[in-house]
Amino acid sequence: MKAAFTAFVADPAFPCLGAKAALNSDSQILRVYQELGAQQSATELARDLEAFICSDVQRTSDFASFVAMFREPRGLAEKEFEKLLWSGLQQLHQIDAVRHVWNAKVSSDTADPCFAFSFASEPLYVVGLHGGSSRRARSFPWPTLVFNPHEQFERLRQDGKWTKMQQAIRRREIALQGSINPMLSDFGQESEARQYSGRAVEADWKPPFKVSGRTSRKRGGCPFSH
């Protein structure tokens, strides 16, 4: 499974340059779990994801990502995968809420344009992949969740690199698929929760996700401006 994912990202047609950079810089951490949505797998993933967030790889790399692959279930339709993705994130949050608060820089409301998934008080952008995805860049045989720290996007913006990379990725996706994912939007324009599963969700869509405990976000608009 790890070899298959490495080959998937290394394929010249794969559009995400950030994922390629993480792979080429040895900053892409790959882990395999048994079942997406199972509590035991969530417990193992929570342990490994927190270790990644606290690691030198995450803190010092320009591009770093944590890739969680699951042996099952396979053969999922898009809505089935979406349901399991959010079930998995809910499990992670419930484990995390015992020890950490939601990062105050991002919203915990999935409808808020400033929403980002928070784990170990770190804002993360989640990319879901599975065999039934209608997007070729998201079509991978095993259900997979890729966790990308928001902070690295902000560093790219500060260095003046983000816009050029974003434009290049979107050109590559058009070459691969014929269009960009209609769910894509810049952070602060629309909730990134709509992008996680890769499915083109409905206008009134809202994921089955609830935040436990006290959370807060500083007033005055989104602190990130991707």
C-alpha cells in the first residue's frame, strides 16, 4: 500500500506539487491502519498523528504531510466514503479533546469560511482519497486521509510562492481531468470542510461533525489568507 501511494504521487501526471515535494524531501509520513471508522484504528491514528505534529519533520520542512491509509472498506461510493471520513475525524476529535483545545486561529464551525480541522491544537487541511472518487487526483484504491499543516501554506504565502504553486497545480489538474475540482476555493472564502472528501457537495451540505468542549477563535476575520 505504501509503495502504491508513493507511485501514485510520483506519477508525472499527478497534479499536486506539494505532495510531490513532500515525497521528494522525505517529509511524507505514511502509515497503514485496518479500517476507516473503526475505533481501534482511530486510536492508533491519533497517537501517530500527534507524534507527526510534534516532530521535527513537521516543524522544519517546507512541505510535510501525514498519510493515513486504511485496508478497508474498499469499493466505496463517494457519499459512503464521505460519511466514513467525517466519522473518522469525529473519532479523532473526541480522542484529542481530552488533552487539547481547538486551535484559536481557526473556526470549529464547519460552515464557517475560517474552519479548519484542529488536532493537537494544530490546524490541518484534510485530503480524502478512495477508489470510487470521480476526481482522478483523488482516486486511490484504498481509503486514505492526508493531513497537511496549515502553517506550511502560510509560510508559502509569506515567501511569495503560494499563488504560483496554486496556479500550477490547477493547470495540471485541468490537464489530468479537464477541469479543476468545483469545490476548490481559497481559505476564508468558503469552508474548506466542503473540499475534504473530494465529492462535489450540495449548496446546503453540512457534515456530521460536532466539536466537544470549549473552543474559541479570535475575532476580526481569518488569520490565514490563502
